[in-house]
Amino acid sequence: MGNLTLHGICKSFGAVDVIHDVDLEVRHGEFCVFVGPSGCGKSTLLRMIAGLEDITAGEVRIDGALVNTVPPSKREIAMVFQSYALYPHLNVRDNMALGLKQARFPRAEIDAAVRRAAKMLDLDPYLSRRPAELSGGQRQRVAIGRAIVRKPKLFLFDEPLSNLDAALRVQTRIEIANLHRELGATIIYVTHDQVEAMTLADRIVVLRDGRIEQVGAPMELYRNPANEFVAGFIGSPRMNFLDAPALGQPGKSLGIRPEHLSFSRDGGQIEGRVSHVEQLGGETLIYLHADPHGLVTVRLFGEHAAEVDERAFITPDMARAFHFGADGQRLAA
């Protein structure tokens, strides 16, 4: 099993409180992603689960057992870091096997575990190579394989794709998703990239300033954000926030996603001027400056022509809009 329960978790560094009364339940086999801006406490929370950071208050339980004072090596977890942390003098096979060797597992069992992990991660051709002979994506797969062979109750990933280029991030993201499906393992994954969160998670935990803002399935958060922060953080391009009173709408701001704005040169609800155009082939992003709303992003599918500084109009689909009050919380429909 691999159930995780956090109850009343707090963390302070001296007089500075960084994690505030976090409660969370992660079910066995779930892929749970912690997401939020830099400094929101997601990595600190992960390190407390791992036992690498002391807990100021609260309880961490794995399969019901309290592990607050249990050392990391005894928690039946495996962690994959942003840095690969491979031993440069060992080949791939020995890097993956090292933890089991140190735990004095039988050689036959170690060899079987390494072969299984290598096959899952397409590392068979590279078992005799040293880390310096591998690409960044291959090194990260070795680090993941080292975690797999231990058969932990929990896999903890701390921004594992940050050092990879864009193409490798996509490829490795797919590999991690496939790995989760094959293993059926419980995974806690930390990232600041909401695209990673949306594409990998069964559930997303959105954090800000050491507090949980909202927990839910990716599309649940996309369609029903609890507040302005979650609405603006989940979704790419990010949600637009328009001046609600200027549009005769309740609340302080009106949230509307870029794909829920129509664009026209002939007239519409909001007039502005084109500031920038991004032609991406499958879609076109048009950035329009409109007073008093500021810069507004319009997402059009397919190829669309627009000229910088031309006059244009946008109209929000009010059936898809969100209303937020002065406190940032979503108003009832």
C-alpha cells in the first residue's frame, strides 16, 4: 500500500512560518502533484514527507503509521531530485543497484530488479555506460530506475524535469505517466510548471505561501477554481482578469480564459489595440491592450492574421466567465 496522510502540518524556521496547518490525504496508487510559484513551500512539504526536514507540528502517516521521527531510510520511500545525483564512477547498472547492494539484497534479486527497471525505462542498451556518456534525459531515467528497484510505498519527485530541454521534458513526462500506469504506485510530484501538473496528475494540490489553496482533479480546478489565485495559476495561457465594474458585472474582477474571448475588427464589447501577435501554427495568440483592463490575451485556434497597433474588439463569453470579489474569492453564480 502507499497511503499518505498529513494532518496539521506546520513548519517554521525560527520565527518564520513557512507551512501553515496543512491537511491532505493521498490515496494508494494516486499521482498527486504539488504545484505553486517559487517559495510557496511545495518542496519543503515534500522534504517533510521524506523525513529530510523536521516537522514543527502535525503528523505524517504512511499507511496509518506515524513516521514523524522515523529516519528517511526507514520510511519505504524513494526520492528523485532535480539533480540526477548519480555516481560518476559507476555505470548505469551499478548506479541503479547501489541502494539494494547497501541493503544487502541477494545478487540474483538485485539483478532481476535492475533488469526489470531497465526494460521499463528503455535503458537496456546503456547499462554499461557511465553517466558522462548519457544525455540529460537518460541520466534522469537512471535516477528514476534507481528509485524503482527499491519498490517503495511512495515515490517522491522534486522538480525532476527542470534541467531538461523542452523536447526532453515532454518525452520524460510521457515516460513518467506511463511508468505510473504500469507500476500503479503512489507518486507525490513537485513542480512549478502547471502544464506538468495538468498533464500528469490525478489530483493537483495548489499551494501559496505555505497554505493549500485548492485540491482537485486537473479539469476540476480548470473549470471550477475556488479563487482568483487558482484561476490565474491553472491554465496556459493564463486567465485574463477584466475590470468587472467597467463591464457592469458584479465583483472586482471578471475572469475569462483566452479561448473564451471572441476577436473582431467590426465591433464588440471591449475595444483595444493589438500589442503583439504569436503565430504558433495550430493556434494564434493575440495580445490586446484595452483600458481599463490592461493587457488581454485572446486564443484563436488555427492561423489568424492581425497587425500590431491595429484597432480591434473582443467580447467575453459570459457563460464561461468567473466573478471574483475584492478578497480574491470566487463569487457565487
